[in-house]
Amino acid sequence: MKWKWLVFPALLTLLLFPAMTAWAHGAHIEYTISMAVEIVAAYDTGAPMAGGQVTVYAPDDPATPWLEGVCDEDGRFVFTPDPTKPGTWDVQVRQAGHGDMVHIPIGEDMAMTGGGGYSTFQIVLMGACVIWGFVGTALFFLRNRREYAHS
Amino acid sequence: MRKPYRMLIVLTLLALIILAGCGGSETGTLQFNANGEDFVRQGFVSKDGWAITFDHVYITLADITAYQSDPPYDPHAGGEVEAKTQVALDGVHTVDLAEGGEDAPPILVGKVADAAAGQYNAVSWRMVNASDGYSLVIVGTAEKDGQTIDFTIQVEPDYTYTCGEYVGDERKGMLQKDGTADLEMTFHFDHIFGDAETPPDDDLNVGAPGFEPFAGVAQGGTLDVDMADLQAQLSAADYQMLVDILPTLGHVGEGHCHSETH
């Protein structure tokens, strides 16, 4: 009987309907965990650099500001560095002709920073490989000549 | 020698030459500038109301060295700079920070053409006595309420400044291969005379002698003194204030330096 095919969907709709109504009035919160950096800028006297101009430089492009902002009245500034850019993040704060720069290492153990180059061992190994490449090529041709000489 | 072995030797030598080329150092040109800022180029009003203009500000610099410091040098902590790479500008250089017009660029002290590429994030130098016996000579005119004083102030002591990275509108010292980068030795003369545009209770003005003490020992509209004269003529408090503030002249842009007096 065809009506039997309608029983299960109907029951399912009745069971879910109250819940669906509740969802329409609910709230939804998602979260991600990120590492924020808070700096506090102050003059040598201890007075906060309220309104100090902040410039943040990321390690992959240290010549170009990654973020610019302003300290709050307590000289405080918070930013979340891009976790895909491990290395030293540089933060500069300036105000009224005075300023300072702080260097913050972030996740440096996860990746090598640019400009680090190769280790001595790596250089020696690469050199040996290149030399062996040439020597091998020479031996190959040498072997061919010997074979031709014997044939 | 058989021909195949000669070929083997030639190829090996070729490989070594290629490797030597790959391992060649990457260098560029590093410029060292000195900057007295707009205070020197354009003049300014001291904390006590004297309008000061400068004809010459001769400063003598030596042992100028740039560093790729690691860890980054902290001038607040002081001490030696730890660096894998450093570049020295040889010689003793006397420059006039007042040279050029009001909008003149910083004064080029010298350049090193074969500096290793990288980020130079620290610099040190000495202010040393020139052949005339002075490390700093300030020549200018001060005016206030119709009174004019032509002054020459000569400073004898040597100072060493050790600084971290330049702090300012742009980052300096980023030297690319075959490129040019500059570093700046900045001198803040408002530290001596104070600045009318800064609140009187600001640390800058509280620590600055101003011009009034100098005006007080001028004679006939002229002041021509060195530190020995000033010690004899200024009040003990004013002289000590001057002695205390002179080591703070050297900066890197707006960044402070660690200093020592010799």
C-alpha cells in the first residue's frame, strides 16, 4: 500500500519541527584559537605613549608595513600575527619625535626565516654532488672510448 | 697524459669554477648619512622663546660601523652589539649638519661599496675631537624681544653612540645585492635648547638647558665659548644640565642610543 511510504517522512517532520523552530531564534558562536600579541609602549618616565603610531612589519617583507594602528590611552596595542609567517615580527611605535622598535619572535622553530641560506654541510654536500656529476659524465665518455677501443 | 683523463680534469676544474661562482658573496653599497633634522636646517624657537637659526653645525665622526645584529641590539640594555656581519666606514669625518637649504637632504658622510647584503639593524659611531680640538661646534644666531646674539658653542668631549635600528617613516639599512641602502646618524639639538612647540613640562624641555643660560653669559651680543668657559661662567646647575644632555644628542631617527662619554 502506497500510504505506508508516507508514514516515515511524516513522523520525521513532526519530530524535527519543534527543533527547527528553536533554531530560528537561536544564536551561533564559532571560534578559532589564534595567538594575539599585546604591546605596551611607554616613555622612559613610565608615561604611556597614548595615541602612539604603531607600525607592524611581518618577517617575509620587513620593508613594507604589514599593519598600522594607534596605541590606546594606556599605550596598549593588540594584533594577531599571520601564523603562516613565522619569524621575527618587528613593531615600531612613534610619538612626538620619539620612538622605539621591538622584535618579537613568533613560531621561528616551525620554519627557517628567509635569508638564512644553507648550512655548511648542505653547501659541501651540494658541491660534492655537482663535482660527482661532472666526474661521472667524464667517466661515462671515458668508458665509451675504452669500449670502442676494444671493439 | 691521455686525452680522456685530460677531459676528466678539465670537467672537474669547470665544476669547481662554477661552484666558486655560486658561492660568491652578494654585496651592495651602504651609505652613512648624518642628519640634524629640520631643527638645524630651518631653525626653531627654544623652550624659553629664543628664535634660533644655525649657520654651521660641525660634527666630527669616527669609528662608524653598521651591524647585522643578532639578536637585535637593545640600546636600553646597552652593552656590545652581537653581529655576524659588520661594515666599517674608515676615517674621521667632519660634516656641517647645517649645509644646504631648509629642505636639504641629510648629509652624506661616506659610503662602503662592497658591503654584504642583508639587514643592517644597528649602527655605532664616535663623536671625536677634530683637528681644532672640538667634537661639536655650533654656530648660529638667537633672537628674542629685539635682542640678537651671535653664538659659537664648542664642545670638547668625545662620545660613543651605540644604536639599534632606525626608527622613522621608513625602514633603513635593508641592503639588497647590487643595491644601495642608507643608515642615518641623527642628532636632536632640541635636547639642548628645548622646543617651544612642546609642552613646558615635557621631559624634553625639563631636561634641556634652553638658550637663556647661554644668553646670560653673552657679551655685547656675542657668545664664543667652549665647555671650559661654560663651566666657569654658567651656574653649576645649568652647566651640569648641559653636561648631562650632550650624550643624548645621538639618535637613529627617533630611536634612542646607548651613549658613553670619554
